[in-house]
Amino acid sequence: MKNKSLITLLMGVSFSSFAQIPVYQDVRQPLELRVQDALSRMTLEEKVKLCHAQSKFSSNGVPRLGISELWWSDGPHGVRAEINWNDWGYAGWTNDSVTAFPALTCLAATWNPEMSAGYGRAIGEEARYRKKDVLLGPGVNIYRTPLNGRNFEYMGEDPYLAGVMCVPYIQELQKNGVAACIKHYALNNQELWRGHIDVELSDRALHEIYLPAFKAAVQEGEAWSIMGAYNKIRGQHACHNDLILNQILKNDWAFDGVVVTDWGGCHDTQEAALYGLDVEMGSYTNGLTSESEFSYEDYFLAQPYLNMLQAGAVCQSTVDDKAARVLRLIFRTSMLPDKPFGSLATQDHYDVAEAIGNEGIVLLKNAPVSKKQKALLPIDPARYKRILVVGDNATRLLNEGGGSSELKVKDMISPLDGLKARYGDKVNYTQGYTAGRPMYGRIEGIPQSISDSLRKEAVRMAAESDLVIFVGGLNKNHYQDCEAGDRLSYGLPFGQDELIREITGVNKNMVLLLLSGNAVEMPWLDQVPAIVQSWYLGSMGGKSIANVLSGDINPSGKLPFSFPVRLNDCGAHAFDEMSYPGDSIRQIYKEDILVGYRWHDTKEIPALFPFGYGMSYTDFEYGKARISGQTLRDEQLLTITVPVKNTGKVAGKEVIQLYVNEAEAKVLRPTKELKGFRKVELQPGETQEVTFTVSVDDLKYYDDTRQAWHAEPGAFRVLIGTSSADIRSEAGFNYEPALMGNK
Ligand code: BGC
């Protein structure tokens, strides 16, 4: 059949043999045949039209041929409310309220790909119901500095973890006929000067740290679209960048989907024509607030591109390639036949959101207040008559603000709602500090009298309570966890450090919840007995929090990034300002491949809380790791097995992590690198054998002299741990390439 259609097409009779409909409309035909058929019927003007926006969040189809337009939507934590056709205002619809899913940092902290699959399925169903074709997410930029205002939208500091976790999200999302759009490709690791900062880094850092998660999204997830970043890379804007788009993405990785700009990320017609961009969106705005006087015909990839094509200044093949990619995307999404209908804000989606929250919350500290007492968590309600909840984040609508990931939420259980539902009348609330309204602009100073009175009231009430649950952290205001700006300092904002100190001065029974997508400095660490990293959890957040604090759910989240003690303990900040934030024009990633725990381990600078760390209400004992052989050869696998036992009194889940270490390398290698993890559930007393495999690919580094991945022959170790800083068992082996004896 396929051959017959191909022959018919080649003969110039582009009607399907199945019926008298054009081949491109015949969904039984192979995708590529349909794309080529549609292309062959289109005028140059029609091809160019496919390459740019027609409104803020839609791009053109080919109306003459019945080829439909594309509707794009943010992403990545839920489907954003409808935006006006021609400006950034909200359209004011009343049927666009959705489920807010936990932020991607929380998803990464579950270390559970099944959670990621559930997330992708549920958000895909919501996007489908809302008639979206492309969801702008997930984001997999690497967490380089805790100051990056957008870390909450990403999956942490490790390329392997981010890669494994993004794949099921993409696959399940796309089963709904909605494309994932991976962002922001690449090196958008800070928001400060994001529109123009020119990132310089080594080939090793590029390939070993910043690209692998994108590669996994493209090659394993088979994402249908990807969004270029705002910044420059080695002198060229990321949205039209020969190296990362043409050479790496489209050539080396064989990506057949669409490269779209970040909104307003296109800067030049010729570069956009030549260097890998397919669709231009959001031009002539700063991506956030201002509207242009230019029409969509003035876009770089609109009339100016057509002029260049007609003048022969750029090849027709450039537009044929772009248009073919857009047609492929249209056929995969908006013109996909028999699409599921989708669904919106269902109980099932709330269950998914709650489950991800349950598994993503990380217990950082849980110490007894005095020697005679048990640890504070899980909360034993019999011990406390009066529970005081303090903090702005206990009631704040944390899905407002933060930039494009902002959501209009149908239902929302705040931390205070969740705790009240669990502990009823025992719960009292006071705000404690104020943080202003969510907004993009600078937060005006809060009058001192207001701060003082809130603080005094909180301290007074804390002194009269038996337990204090402090719900603080960052929020979605500018200079916090928010797009288009970085945090101004590593400490907690809004006077929270002083407030925490004063409260613990009158009541030592404090459980501190950090709602944030970033690490924060903890000068009060010794005074606070229980600390819980609670992320931004979306619609069901308060429920997940109550589940974990009460012990109904045993926490099993593990940190997807390190918490440095001081900012300068983080690799990006250990150098001069050229490393972070740059001189406003350029920056150089001076820590090179030593990002996150790779820096802490290799430089022997302990983290406050290390990558992969998270406590449980039970204990796990690791036995001795066994390895299937002493020698690894190319094309072979070694199997590593380790028994893990739940030695405590309650059931729990543990994330067993496998890191690889090269004993003596010719080049710099991090002390350890994550190459595998498994999450297992164990009943009290139960033991499970946990199995990993290691292949030669897990031993490789990117050799910049060969411009290829390479493993050195020699001794390696696998390190099995409960975090990057707590290795429980290890085993050694030798790598011997197959041809070694013949050299
Ligand atoms: C953001 C993108 C977002 C786009 C559309 C940009 O400002 O960087 O992540 O998808 O706007 O809202």
C-alpha cells in the first residue's frame, strides 16, 4: 500500500488510492507521504505563513487546504487560562479553570517515573479538553544556582535524573494528541539578563551536564516540539543557533519536530532562516507585558522572510524544511483523527496531583526537641491541644504570579485548609509576616509597623501554643521563584529568619515547611527540630502536606538538587561575577562540569542537605552489593544487586541510588555521577533485592578532543547510596574495551 501511494505521488497524481481525497487528508497514509503531499500543493506564501504566529498563542494553518492552525498553551504545571488574541491580558473566560499539578521540582523529587507518567497523562487530558495542540513544557534546564528565579519549573541539578523523569511525562502527554514542547533549549540557567546573556562553556559541560535531559526528551520521549531559549550561546541566540539547533538537535539527534521560539526570542530573519528555527512566536514584546504596533506580517519569519526567499537570498529548501516540520506537528496533533476528548479538573486528576505531592515532599530534618522526647514528626495529635500555623504561605494562592506557569485553579486546598481538615479546632492561624501581592514589579517595602505587629502577634500566640507549624519559604513574586528575574539573595525573604528565631525562642516545638522551588540558607537550622521541603504542590497541596505531617503517608521524596550551606559553596558562585551572573553581556560557566553534587563531592565542600537526600519515618538497611563480573567489555552489561531492608515499624518507600566513580582518570571526572535509581516500597521487616545494570555508556565522558563520548579503560566503582553523600555499599570492576588486546 505504502509503495503504491508513493508511486502515485511520484507520478504527480496526488490523490489517495483509497478514496478520492488528497493524500495529505488520508490518515491511513504514512505521515511523511502526507507531509510531502501537502507541501507539494502549497504556495511559497502559504509555507512562510506556517512559520509564525497569528495571535499570542496560535500559529497559522493553511485555510485553503483545510489544514488547521495550531493552539499553543503554557505549561508546564497545568493548562494556562485563555489569553487575549493580541495582548497578554487574560481573556476572562469562565470555563478555563484547571487542576494545578505540583511544580516540576516536586515531580523530580519523587524519583518515581510512574508519577511522571501519571502527571503527563492527566495534564494531557486537561490540555486536550481545553483544545490545545501544544503544551509548553516540561522544562529540563539544569539547576545551576539557587538564585535562578525559574528553578521551580525544572527538574533539578542532575542530567540523568531530569532525563529519566521527563520521558514518561512527554510520552503520556502526547498520547492525547497534544505535543510536548521541551523548554528552554538551552542554557537558560538564570533569568537575569535572560534575553541577551551570552553563555560560554566547555564542550564537556555542554554535553555532559546541560544537554542530556533534552536529548532524552527528544530521543526517548520523542517530543514533537522544543522551545529555543532567550539567551545567547557562544555568540548566537539560542532560538537560531547553528550549533545547538542544526548540528546537535536536528542532525546528531535526528529531531523531526518543530523548534519554536520562546515568546519574543527571534532576532534576525537570515539567522532564523538558516539556523534551525521553525516557528516564531511572541515577537516585539518583552515576553511579558508590552504590546507591539507591528503586525504578525512584520515578524522576522513572515514578510521579511518571504522577501528574502523571493530574492533568492536564502534557499527555498529552508522553508520547505520548516513547513514540513510544522505540517508534521499539525498532523500529529490538531489534525489527528479519533483524538481522546480529554477531561478537566476531575477527581482522578486531583488524585494524581495529591499522589505526586505525597511522594515529592522531602523530610529534611526530624529531631527530638529534648532527649526524653520522640521526634516531632509524624505529629501525634494526643500530644498537642493547641497547634499554631504561622506564615503567609499557609494561605497564599501560590499558583498566581511566577510568570507563564501561572494558573487559574478550579479547586485549591491550601496548607492551612489541609491542616484544619486534619486537626480541626486545635488549629489556630496567624500570618506572621507579609509578602505583598503577587506581581512582576519590584515589591514595595512593607511598612515596618505592619511587619512588627504581625511578628509580635505570632510570637505571642506561639508562646501560648503546644506546637508551631511554620509555613514559609519563597513565593511567586518577582525576585523570588518567578520568571524574568533572579533572587537577590540566598536567604529567606520578608523577615522570616528573624521571625523563626523569635518563635523558637518561645516555643521549641516547631515544624518548618518550606514552600519553594529553590534551596534557601538556613541560619536557624539548629533551633528548628523538624524541617520539610514542601515545594509548590498545586490544587491538592494542603492535603499532601497533612498526609505527610500526620504520618498517613511516609515521606519518600529525595532532593533533586543540593542545598549549599552558603551561596559561595555552590560551584556557580565560587568564582567571580563572570561565572554568575556575568557582566550583563557575557558569562562563563567556570565551574565547568562540576555542577551541584559534582562540585560538593569533588571539592569536598559538604552540602547542608545533599542531592538525593530525604528522610523517612522508617529506617532502611543496605546489605552488601554483589556484581555479576569483574570485567566490563563493550556491548556487555554488569548486573549489580543490593538487598535493602525496612528495619523500622512502618511501611515506607526508599530511593536506592547508583553512582559511578572512575578511580584514576586522565581527565577531570566528578567523584561520582548518578547512573541509576530505583524506588521500592517495603513493609516493616521486608527485604528486597534491588537490581541495576551498568553498561559502558555509563562510564563515558565527553572527550572534547575527539568530539565524542569516550570511556577510558581501567578501574571503576559503583556506589550504592541513600543519597549522594551517604553511600552504603560499593563494588569495583574493570573496563576493558573489546579491541584492547589488539592495539
Ligand atoms: C516563557 C516561556 C513561556 C512563554 C509563553 C515566556 O516568557 O519564558 O516559558 O512558555 O513566555 O508564555
